[in-house]
Amino acid sequence: MNTGYNITLGDSYIMAVKDSVVQAKKMKHFLDDYNLNSKIFYTAVEAYETAIKDPPVLIISDIVMPGMDGYEFCKKLKGNPDLREVPIILLTSLRDPLDIIRGLQAGADNFITKPYEEKYLLSRINYLLANREIRRAGGGEMVLEIVFRGNKYAINSDKKQILDLLLSVYEAAVQRNDELILAQEQLQTMNENLVSANRELEAFSYTVSHDLRSSLHTIFGYTQLMLEDYIDQIEPEAIGYLNTILTASKNMSQLIDGLLKFSRSGRAKVEKELINLSEIAHQVIQLNFQRDPSRVVHIKIEQGITGYADKNLLGVVLDNLLGNAWKYSGKKEEAEIGFGMTELDGEKVYFVKDNGAGFYMNKADKMFNPFERFHSSEEFSGTGVGLATVRRILEKHDGRIWAESKIGEGSTFYFTLPS
């Protein structure tokens, strides 16, 4: 293979120390591809014993290894007069500045950050081997004492070795910075595509909902006309079929409304202000009484409850939570619904409670997923989208929601609204 580098090892070899069998084979394959003689070792102890008997021309070593780590291995090599001139490349993640100091202390010649490109590693090998003669000439050994994070470190390296190591760190930092810039550009492009996709989705949602509504209105309208104007001419069994069509049409209409609310809740812009949640709760309950005036429900809404939130979006939240409380307490002779505020672990927590059907708590983690329902349509109508919408809105407010319940004893939904 044409490497683009004039690397000649002669009878010598490159030593590589890798604790991973997979990575070791990958390194061996890489060096073989570029016609570089190599010996692979899985422990630093074994590698050091071999280096004493048969010194390599260059060493590439991991840092994290069993028995003797890469720093100790490097320090031991540099402490041996017969091996100290062998250049050493340490492979590291470089997540802590202390890595650099420990590398300097150990006498490493180069850092290469993982994951690395093979061509970059090849360029480092070429650089260190090309400068062997300069290193042998000596750059002046020196001892530096530095204080880092309150600890003193002594660094025994020649000037060129320190410069090589710091340059390799700088080069790695530049490479990472270039990668971050590229990633940022890609992210910006993805965001622009996402904005465009959201616009298309909004247009699609509007078109679909409009067309579906139009068809449903036709089905609902004609079915209702048949029941009103031709009731005497229709068989009793057919009347039941027509009523089923009406019910299915209403359910489909509710599902479309729910899906649109859920879709819009994710795109809605949050404009927070101090709002009176007690007043919103009263308005929601009043609407429920207007829709179902025959119900007897004991309502308890604490007065003066406020919070910083988007008024319209919190209207959707309370409409869903109080609407559910109204629905699931519908089979109770003495239904009770409450809205209030308490304090848990120093945090203001709002709640909506009822004494209705309740649910099993082992299902609580699923109830805020779209289309998740714990009761059949025959028991209680619904689409399974309401609570998913509630959670999405509260998350946009940096809040959260959870529930407690017992079968037959009702449910309490808690939510937070950070200021």
C-alpha cells in the first residue's frame, strides 16, 4: 500500500500494547496494511520484558491496562537507559488535564486521543521516527516543578519531548474543535430541515383534519337525519346500527381533536405570566356542568391558587385533568372532585383529585403515553391522547406530572410549575 510516508524500519519493529483483543487485532491489521513490522502485546509487563531483550523502534500503548497501566509502563521505559530514547505514543481519551501532567511525568512523547483516524496515527509515527536522530542529539534534560489542583508535580523530560507532547495535545484539541464546528453545522442543517418538516406536518395535519371532519360531518349529519325523519320506517335493529354509526362518528371526531391538540402542544410557544389557576378550574367545572346538568358532584376548588405559566396551555391541562376527574367519577352516587395546592419537599405542587374509578398503580408509568387507555370505550369514552398532551405541555414549562390511585377509590394527579 502507498502510505504517502517514507517509513523504513529495517529489521526493527513497532511495539503495540492493547488490553482489548479486538483493538489489538485492529492495530495489527493497520500496521500490516502499511508494511510496518509490529509485535502486539496484551499486558505492559510482558511488553516491557520483551523490550529489554529486543528494543522496538517505537511503542504505542493504551493507558488503562491490567497490572501495569500505561503511565507506569512509560515511566519504566524512560527510566531504563537502554530504552529511554524509544519514542512512546499514549492512546487516551484526554478527559482530564491531569492526563497531560501524568503523561509529562511519565515521559511520553505523544498523546493520541481516542477514537483516532489511522492516517493521523500514521503521521505521528512518521514524525517521531523522522526525529529520532534529533532526539538522540539531546535537547537538554530539565526538571520542572508545577502545582496543579493543590498538588506538586515534578516533570523530568527534555525540552523537545515536552514540546512534542504539548504539540500533540494542541493538535488533538484543534482536531476536536474542527469536529465540533462540523457537528454544529450539521446540527444547524438538521434544525432547518426539522423546522421545514414541522411546517409541512402542520399543513398536512390541517388538511387531513379538514378532510376527515368534512367526511365525518356528512356521515353524522345524514345518519341523524335518518333517525329523525325516517324513524317510523326503520326497523328497530337498524336503528341500533344507526346509533352505533353516530357513536363511532363522535368518537372519531374526538380522536381528531385530540390528535390535533397533541400535535399543536409540541409546537406551541410558551409565554409565561402569573395566572390564577383557581379561576381557570372554576371555568372548566362550569362547562362540565353545562354539558351534563343532571350530575350531582361535590366540587372543592381552593381559592387564590396562582402560578407562572402560559394561560392558554394551562387551560388545556386543567380541562383534561378536571375533565377526566368528571368522567371517571361519573358512576359514583356522590362524586367528589377537588383542585388545590400543597407542598412536597419544599416544592409547590398542584393537584386534581376525584373519588372515581381509579386505576392500578403498576400501570401508572404508561398512562401518559399517547393512545394508552386503562378502561374500555364501553366503560368510559376517550381517545387516550389527553394525558399525553398534558405531560407534553408541562414538560414545556419545565414541570412534571405523576399520579396516585386506588381501584374504586379515585385518583390524584400532581403537577409542578417551576417559576
